[in-house]
Amino acid sequence: MKLRQFVAAGVVALMASVSGLAIAVDNPASIDGGKIVTADQAKDLMAKGAAVLDVRSANEFAEGHIKGAKNVPYKEKSEKKAGFDASQDSFDLAKLPADKNAAIVFYCNGLECWKSYKASVTAIKGGFKNVNWMRGGMPEWKGKGYPVE
């Protein structure tokens, strides 16, 4: 990156933080107690019977989702950070598979969306043992040309 571009990027970031504008932050690159999976791996897990859970809003789900996915919205009010306070959020673990050893794949809107990360962490803390987080979400799935409905 040229010095001019570097300085310009720094000025824009500084102005945004000073003015209070929100800057999108990518979700974490790891998850304790679970596994990050690619769209290819998620597709394989689905073929083996894994439950696929879309944790976006009902409206987003209605606009298009992975074929066969179930909508279990994660309603977030907590900060977008790894140490989020789940007590500020709403997520119904009772809508997850009854078998806590069953494979589950969570997804949302990709790297800037935190809902599937938070749902995965909440499920892990709730005792689920086979949590798979498709970090790339719908953008990665669609990019592969996999089926949506």
C-alpha cells in the first residue's frame, strides 16, 4: 500500500471513530468448543444429516436461505465482540435438536454478521457438543452456487 493510501485510510478510520460512526468489524476467526466450517464442509455435514440453522431474522430468512435450513433467529443487543454478554440477547435453545450430540451448522450473513457466532457460543455453553459455525455464511454459500430457497 502506498503511503498516501495508508494515510488516507487512517484518516477515514479516525474520522469515523471520532464522529461515532459504526465501523463493521469482522467476527472472530476461531471459536472455543466448536468448529469453523466452510460452505463445502457444511454441505457435506448436511448430506450426513446435520441440522442447518439460519439465525438471521425471519424477514432475511424469507428473502432466501439454504435449502432445508430451519430459522431460529438470534436477536442480538450485545456488543459485537468475542466476550459478548449473552444475557442481553435472545436465542431459544429449545428450538435446537433435542440430541445435544447431533451435528448442527449455524450461519448468518457472513464475516460482518455476528449472530451465528453468538448462537454457536450460546449452544456450546448450553451443552451442545457438535457445533459447526459456517463463518462465511450466506455469501460464501451463494458464491459456491449451492441451493437456496
